[in-house]
Amino acid sequence: MAKDYYQILGIPKGASKDEIKKAFRKLAHKYHPDKGGGDDSKFKEVNEAYQILSDDRKRAEYDSYGETFAGGPEADQPMAGKALISMKFSANFLVVQKEEGVG
């Protein structure tokens, strides 16, 4: 299931960069694994959300394509099947190339 980075940070989709940073710092402090009661997996999830939403390009791609955009965490995962679909993003369009026989 796709992650909702806005929900993870507890912010609205139209949040400003300052709101994103403030939410991240609050949650990173709360879940830091070196603190008593810290949660390593939640800390990593909060950090992942911040890495995407704090970068204007990554945030725009995430808003358009969800977690599977080129810079998302699923980008490094191998694809099943015999076809590899590679996506290249540009400012105006998405080019999808399909290469047969890979896998």
C-alpha cells in the first residue's frame, strides 16, 4: 500500500516548507531511536516523508504520481515479470519506455 507522506507528518497537502520542517522536527524528536521510547521504524518513515516533501522537485513528482515516482523508495525495488518499464520525468511530460526480454 502506498504511503501518504502528508499523513505521516500530520500536515495538509498545501503545507508550506516551514510547516513541513516544523512537523518533521517535532516527530523526529519524538521517535528518535536514541531517546527513551523512540521508534526506529517510525523515525525512518518520518525521515523518508521529509526527504520527499522538503524537495520541491520530488514533492511535485510525488503529488503527481504518488510513491512510485522516479525518486521514491520503490524506485530501487526490482520489478517482477519480463518487462522493465523505465520512467523518465520532465517538466512537461512523462515518457514511458518498455524493454522486452528483461528479467
